[in-house]
Amino acid sequence: MNKLESLLCMTTARSAVWLDEHNIAFIRMGDGGPKIWELNIDTNIEKQRTFGNERIWSIMAHPQTGSIIFCMDQGGNENEQIYLLEKNSKEAKNLTNLPNVRHLLGGLSSDGKMLYYACNSRTSETFDIWSLNAAAKEKKMVLQNNDHYNWPANNGLSPNGRYMLYNKLLGTSNNALWMVDLTNGQAVRIPSDDRISAETQPAWRHDSSGFYFITDRDCEFPYVAYYDVESGEVKKCLAYNWEAEGLSISSDDRYLAVTVNEDGYFTLHIYDLKNNLSEVNIPQPPKGVVSAYEALSWSPSGHKLLFTFSSGKRPENIWIMDLNTDEIRPLTHSRMDGLAKDDLCEPVLKRFKSFDGLEIPFWLYIPNGVKGENLPVVVEIHGGPEGQELPGFTPFIQYLLSEGIAVAAPNVRGSTGYGKTYTHLDDVEKRLDSVKDIEYLVEYLIHEKIADRNRLAVTGMSYGGFMTLSCVTRLPKLWCCAIDTVGMYNLESFLEHTAKYRRAHRESEYGSLKHDREILRQISPIAKIDDIQAPLMVIQGQNDPRVPAEEAEQVVQTLRKKGHTVEYLCYEDEGHGIAKLKNQLDCYPQMAEFLKKYMKIK
């Protein structure tokens, strides 16, 4: 097995939930695809529970019954179905079985009988709230929504089963939190007005009297607030000079766990709710990323906290912190066949000034044992667009480093993590300002003698793919080659053909088809395709509901007609990105050879 195969086949773990006081369930990647495993944290005995290779999106458990609920799609189509895996069962039951409908997990009642979720079965563009009695096989619509993207909040079901929280998604900074009363179907916004703000990550008190949540209302950075159900009042509780990311309350309502994103590194904080939110002195995990996408999870009793952690040298795994013993450690460990931790690299956080004096942060990866001068450099641009490049573990980046290629991963304007103002600096007509940021990054890398100006490549996935295409068409002389993975080529056709429920969500960022078609045309890579010079590789999943394959086909067909060098990899059983190991083992080696060829690396 070569180094790239070893990195791609490496096992990782995420999304841990408690089955009982001694056992957890989690999603393990590697070994052919995502699988659900169980682990006894006392004996370290593991047990595999699922055996397929399709993408598992989310998981929850019911500590009283030991059952596992999870969502899984087919071929990357993102039409997740909800499955029940009972404690002693060898096979999961498909509870929804509507293959053309997307289902989003909401919550499970305390007795384990009622499941709540959102789905778009009534109309493809709209998500309603439903309940399901699995035993009786009875489904019931709880709330009909007449707008688009209504997403159940993680742990959004109140412990008494009366309320469910969900977000109306209209962009990262406009994700209003709503609460539906499941007894009568009445829904109210939290807080109850029409102002633009984002409210996320609710954590209910166990008596259902209220919940903590994260909001950016009236503040540059998201902070922790509390909502009281009886009075309807919201109280600001904990604020930072960085963004609060995740929340969880211990089972006895004693402690509140909060993760804070401090310049891309995550810190873990514990507050004593019975002592005026005083902070508890705790051991910290190593410098890295506590995943904001995987919920923090307190044990059913006691004070043990599960979280997902990674860094450049540490593949994603499940960690535990025991507040009673002051112990913090990984529970799962990656299989690293043929690799050692010292073979991997951590990035360094750096900054450069862009065209208007704005400071732009970026992560610089330098290969081990190499002087950081005159190197071939890949500029890797994150997706989103309202996303953030974090110093976590990325197999392909680590492979490039092993081949002597440096990587610069910027958080251009429009990225999250640096406050609301920064996030909105690339909206609509300002879209191309973020491309100028890349131009100034390259100028910095050359001026500081880090990069060989003749061996610069650019790559990215999703919105990072759009940025890649924008870079090679608007900054054509900078690049020796480029790789676009599931990126948008024409924002106009992208918005016309993306999944219907996503359109309003994306129009808030890019501009609307109704009002901004001219702007959409002008800022798209299609407007400058004749200027491209660099050889291009395009990668696409045929079933992608977010960025349809038509976007990739447009750019490939146009360039082939021009006689331009373009390589195209399209996978029939993939969606938004290349998720299946068998396809990664086909795709990533070709990506690596493409880069090495045009960067002149033997």
C-alpha cells in the first residue's frame, strides 16, 4: 500500500452518542465506507453494527432502549432515509422508505416511541415537520411550512416532548430559530420578531423550562444566550471576542459545555450553572479542532463529555473528558498502516494584507524536513462560501506534503469565524473581492520567497471549486494547473438547477435570479472562460443535488471545443464530493499525478 492509499484508508471516527453509562455508538470512516460501531468505554471492546458503504449523515441513540437512529442516503443523492437499529438487531429498518424524499432527524421522545423529523414529501422545495410512531407505523404532519429550508436543530426536541426547535435557513447569518408546540402545531420564532440574525445549537434544560443557544443578534461574534419558555425572554449569558460554536448541558443540569473558535483553533469551556456560570478549570485537548458539526454529548449520568477532535497530525477521533477525574483522552484511535504521526504536518497560522489593506488569515503547511523557500505550492480554497478552513486532518493535503508540495489554505473575505462583518464582505456584487484576496496571497507567497512562481496550483471543492475556476479565468497567468471539484461554473444555471429547497438559501449569498441575473453572469467563471491558460482537471458526482453535473459538463465541453487541456472525472454513484473509498482510491491518485505533472515534480 503506497502512502496515498494509506492516508485514504486510514480509519477515523466521529459523531459519538451514548447508548448507556458504559457504551457509546459512533460513525467510523475507512474500511470501505462509513459504518456504525459500538464501544464499551470501560473494556475498550468494539462491535460493528452496520455493514454498508453508503453515506451516513447523522446518528442519535436512545439510552433507555439502546436503539440507534440514523440517516443514510444512496449514491450521494442526499435523499436521506431514517433507519432504526434496535439493540440486538443485525439489520436496520428503513422507517421512512421514500427514496425521492429528503428526511432530516429532529428528535426522539424520552420513551423512545415517537420520532420527529422534517421532510419534503409534500413538495420538493418545502420541508414540513412530521412525527412517526415506529411501532404503530403511523406518520403525521405536525407543521406545514410554506417556505423552503426548515432544518431541525440538533437536540432540538424538549425533554418533555412538547416542543421541537428548527431553523429556517437563509444563509449562515440569517438562520432564524423557530419552536413548534407539538401538541397543537403552533410555531413561534425565537426571539419573536423579523430581524435578521442566526440562532443555533440549542441545549435544553432537562425540566424543559428553557434552553441555551448561540446567537449573533446585536453582536459581531456569536455568543451564548438563554431562552425562558414561560416568559419568552432571552438573556445574554456568555460572550467572547471570537465565535461560540457548540453547546451541551450535563444530564443533571449542573454544567454547560461550550466550544469557542479562536482564530481557527477550538477551546473547550465548562461552566457551573449552579454557581452563576462560573468557569470550571479543566484539562484542554491539544491544539486543534473540536468539530462544530458533531454535537458535544454528556453521559446519561455523571459528568463525562464526548466530542470529535482532530488536528493536522491527529486524524478525526472520539475523545472523552471526565469532569470528576480531570481526565481527557481519545477513545478511538486511527489505524495508520505504514504511517507514523511524525510523517504528518501541522499548519502554521499566518496573515497577509489584501488589496484594500484587509488582513486575511491563512494556514501554511510546509513539508517536514524542507526549508520553506522556493517551494511548489497548492492554494487550497474551502467551500461554503460561508465556511472556514480549519487546522484539522486532511488526507490529500498530508499526501501533497509528503511529496514536497506546500499548501496554503486561506480564509478569504466571506469566510466564517471572524465576525459578521468579515462574513459579508463578499456578498453579491462584492463576490470577486475574494478572488483578489487570492491574488494578493500569491503575491505574498512569492514576495516572502515561500513559493516558486512557476509552480503554483489552485484547487477547491464546491464553492472552493467556483473560486478555483474564478482564479484560473480571472488570474490566468498565476497558475501552472488547477483542480475543480463539484464547483459552480455559471451561477445563473447553478441557481436554476440546484435542489429547489436550496435556491432561496443560496440566493441570499450570491444574488437572486429575479433581481441579479446580470451580476450573476458577470461574476461567474463563464464570463472569462476565454482567458484560461492553466491545464484543468474537473471532478464531479453525477447525483449531486447541490451543484448539478451540468456545471462541470458546461466547462468541460467549452474547453474541449477550444482545444484546451482539460481532464474530467465523473462518478456515477457520487453526489456532492467523492465520498466512497473505492472512488477516492481512483480519483485522488489521478489528482496527485495531474498536480505533479504540471508542477514538474518527479
